[in-house]
Amino acid sequence: IEKEGLNAGEVWHTHKDGHVFPMMMSGALIRDENGKPAYVAVTALDITEYKRMEEQMSQQEKLASLGKIASVVSHELNTPLANISITAEYLKSLLPEKHKKELDVILHEVRNASGIIKKTLGFSRMGSMEFRKANIEGVVKKAVEAVKARRNMDGVTIKTNLSPCDVICDEYRLFEAMTNIIDNAVLARNSESKKHIVDIASTLSDNNVVITVKDNGVGMNTATLKKSDKPFFTTRAKGEGTGLGLFISKWVIKEHGGSLVIESKENVGTEVTVTIPCGGDSYAHIDS
């Protein structure tokens, strides 16, 4: 320290409550009147918020790049995929029954590829949200009906207890996010359980609407839970999921100034809590 000084650098510090956080530390050697080292003055700055903003900016840059790539990929692939689908459907009408299974596999993979393109393309349009007043009860009910229309609901019960709260939101994006979350809850069914229950509730708390989606399905272990909202991560069988649904949902909720928290226990179930501001001063510029 006497020769080189104390260079500034990042260190991790443990708070008295036990949580660990990043700090920027720097120091200088203080000498007495005789020029001899007396003590070291150290400055420590909590940079938790800075690191959070840095990570957010990095994520936004990645999404912007992904959006540009998605636009090109969508343009280049949608036409050949449509041609494959049309040709497969035409062949199904000509070929005997024993060959239709193979064609169904082709059509299934085409739909899966189209779904990946559609969801990925959504990133390039995230900045064009249209905020206006909408009723959260109506948005969630539409999402429930959308899931019921696309999934086999035999043995699955969806229970709702929703408060008719108005929020300032992009209604379509919020509908998309809630559809993804509810869809995951329905698909989390434990094959050994005869009854799969999905409970959906919404309440008002401190000018926020809190939506919970809880299921009694397979749940997730700690390792899987940590990766559950990462892009392209999926626990479904190959070809059954894009791994983008929950990632997109979390992004949409954040764009609404809210949060998405997942709690899960393996073989017990999963609970997703979505918190969204009802509105207020920050939305004063929006025409409801």
C-alpha cells in the first residue's frame, strides 16, 4: 500500500442480515507530519443498483439483437414453412392412411418451428406497446379461455377468484404473458395425479394488482427453477415447447413496471406471482 496505493476494485460484502452485495472500494495511505504512514482511508460504495442497471442494459441489447435476427429469420423461413405445410396437407389427401402418421409429424414440426419464429419475432416489437386502461379480470379470463381451447383439459380444473381491477397496460401483451403462465400451469400436470388443479386469483395491494397462478403439478427442483425463465430453456419433450413463453412473460411484466416471482417445490407444485401497478402518476400521459 505504501508503494503502490490501494487501487479501486469491486468486492463482495456480506450484510449483517446475511445477504451478499457488491461494493466498489478504494483507499489512500494517509501520512503524518513526518511523512510516515499513519493510517489508511478507505471508501466503500454499494453498487448493487449500478450492477442491476448494467445487467438490464446488457439484457436489452441482447433482446434488440435477437429481434433484428428474428425479423430476418421470419422473412426467410415463413414462406418455405408455409410451402411445406401446404404440400404435406395435399399429400395427406392423396396417400393411404398408413402414410398419414409421417405427414402429421411433418406438420407438427412445421407448427413448432412457426411458433418459435412468432415468439422470437415478438422481441423486435417489444418497444411498440400500446398502453391503455383495461380490466385485469377480463384479460385473465380471456387467457384462461385461450388455454382451454388449445389444451386437453380432461382431469384439469381451473379455479378463478378475480377482482375487477383496472390497470394501465398493453392488453394484448398482458394477455399473451398470462396465457403463457396459465398454459405452463396446465401442462405441469403430474401423470400420477387424477386431479390437476390450477388456482388463479387476483387481489389489490398498495395500488398494485397481484395475480397468482398456482398448480398442484410436478413442480421444479432448485436447479430447474433457477433456469425456468431463461430463453430457450424448456422441460418439455423435444418439439413440444419453445422455451420462450416464461421468458417473454417476465419481460412483458417488467415493461409494465411489475415483477414476476416463481416459487416451486418438486412433486408439490408451482406458484407464479405477478405484480403490476394499477396506474397513477407515472401513467398520467396515457389517454385511458
